[in-house]
Amino acid sequence: MDRQRLIVIVFIVVSFLGFLDASYLTIEHYQNATLPCVIFKGCEQVTTSAYSKVFGLPLALYGAAYYLFMLIISVFYFDTKNEPAFKILKYVPVTGFLASAYFVYLQLFVIHALCTYCVISAITSTTLFILSFFLTYLGSQVDISGQRT
Amino acid sequence: MENNQNLSKKELYEINRVAKKNAAETAAKKKRAKSAIIWSVVGLLVVGSVFGLIILANRSSDPGPSPIITTAVSPDDLTVGNKDSKNILIEYSDFQCPACKAYHPLVKQLIKEHGQEFLFVYRHFPLPQHAQAKPAAYASEAAANQGKFWEMHDMIFDKQTDWAEKGNADEIFRKYAEALKLDMTKYDEDISLPAIENKVSDQYKSGVANFVNSTPTFFLNGKKIQPRSYEDFVKLIQEANG
């Protein structure tokens, strides 16, 4: 159980980092309209590409919402040990992971530019996905011990 | 204990029940307090960090001590404004850079309203990741050879999204040249002149020598400035005027 608690804490921290990253990009988007173009870096190319918006809103905003949601759910689970919340922690990070994988693909093979903030987001969402694996594994362990007692 | 013995079973049961109830209530209270603390901390962290990020993104970034660059305006330089002014505003810019496009109207307005107070110099800094930045620079220089650099410059920036991602940007620039009623025979000759290519690459090198690593980069009288708005520009120009 303690290990599960630890993983949930890491989950909370990583969600928070992802939230910070995506929020920063969102705020930059709305405040500065454009990031300056830095030599050999492609952030402005990525954040102004046709792929950077979905339904008129910047992708970074969806990212921030996703991480905030995961943050709230993980804190909620940490606080209440609520079973449906646990299911969300186990199964939702795969969507974040797939979305990130698609965005990295777009950056590498379609836009031909990598944005640091987007790469950080890919790392955090992948970490959440890996953590969700651990939760699934530990979760089933707890279930078994629960049946035995 | 003796008292307990005197109590009936029913009374004992009642005492136990109340004790259990109290214990449960205390536990529930503790749990509520713990939840309240957890959620307050998380709430404060989230709200606080969003405010922090807004300030971070909005701060009038301090350029810090920057090297004083050579302000020497070469005869080759593309200038507009007051040639006799002691104030020289140099922009290192990339036609394909969205941030340069975003600054374009500010600079245009500044020249229109305060053009007597400074000389504006435009220098090419086509970034390697922008495939069409160099062709755009060449097109603007070909127009410059016919005295229409600023018209071409405006057109290229205004229509940036029309050509930035296209493979046939060259043809699009040619259409702009036609629209500006340039002599197209001369334009077609000039566009591939080594002189133009060299000029653009020399300006790029001068930017690198002056520690330019992003666009747009502005220098006012040799000092790097980072204006975030039109008002910032006006303030900086007025400060320079003393």
C-alpha cells in the first residue's frame, strides 16, 4: 500500500509539472501572440503551425486542462482512496501518451521542428503513462491480498 | 470498574455506543481537516503558479548588459526615417518569422509617427530553420534595386501566412513584384545576382558578430532593446532623445 501511495505522490508531482509547462505555453500564446524565433530552435514554428490549434484553441490549453484534471484526480484519490478515481489514474494516461506520441511525430516528420515545451510535455505524459502501469500492477496486488484476508 | 459492574448490560452497551460514535466523529473530523489541508495546499500551488507564470511571461524582460555593437550604417543598408538623426534603430529580422511579422505593424507605426526622431535600419537575419526566409530576403533586395524595398517588405510580412509553408514561395514573391509594377525582366535578373546573396549573408554574419540569436532583435544606438509594445518603442526613442 505504501508503494502505491508513493506512486500516487509522484503522479501528483508529475501532473503538476506537466500543468506548469502547458500553462506557460498557453499564457505565452495569449500574451505575446508569438515567441521570438530563436536560431536553430523551432518553438515558434511549432506553436504557430496549423497543428497547434484545435477548434480555435491552442493545444497547450488542452494540455494544461489534461494535466490539471490528472492532478485533481490524483489528489482526490490520495485523499479519499476513491475507486473510480483509481480507475481514471490507471486508464486515462494512455490517451495523454498517445496524443504526445502523435505530436512528437508531427514535430519530427511534418513540421520538422522541435519545441522544447512540447518535448517536456511529451516526457511528463509518458511518465504518467508508465506510472499508470505501476498502479495497475500494484492495484491488482492489493486486490489479491484483499481477497485473502 | 466497580461502577461498570453496577451498570446494566443495556447501560454498558449505550456507553460503548457513545464512545464509538465519538471516536468515529473525531476520526471523521481529522479526516476532514486533512482533506482541507491537502486541497488548500494544492489549490494555492495551482493558483499561485499560474500567477507566477503570468508574471514570468509578462515581465519586461531585462536585456541585461549587452555588448555595444557597431552602429555604423553602411551605404548598402536599407534605411527609412531621418538620415540626420543621432538615433539609429537597427532591426535584425527574418521574413518567415511569425514574431517579426507581429512586430512589423509596430515598427511601421513608429516610423509613421516618430520617423523624424530616428533612422530605421532593416537587416536580414534569415534563420536556418526557415526555408523561405532567404528567398524572401532576395526578393526584397531585388525590389530594393528598383527602389521599392519597403513596399515589398510590407507585402511579404502582411502575406506571410500565404507563402511561409509553400514550396513555390519564389513564384508568390514574383507575383508581389508584378503587383508592385516592378520591371520584371530586371527583377528576374537581379533575384539570382551573387551580389544580393552576398549582401544577405553579410548582414546575417554581422548579426552573428553582434550576438543576435533570435529574431526580431532590435538595437537602439548600438544597445540591444526588448520592447514588448508600441508604447515601449516610443518610450525608448524618447529616452534616447533625452
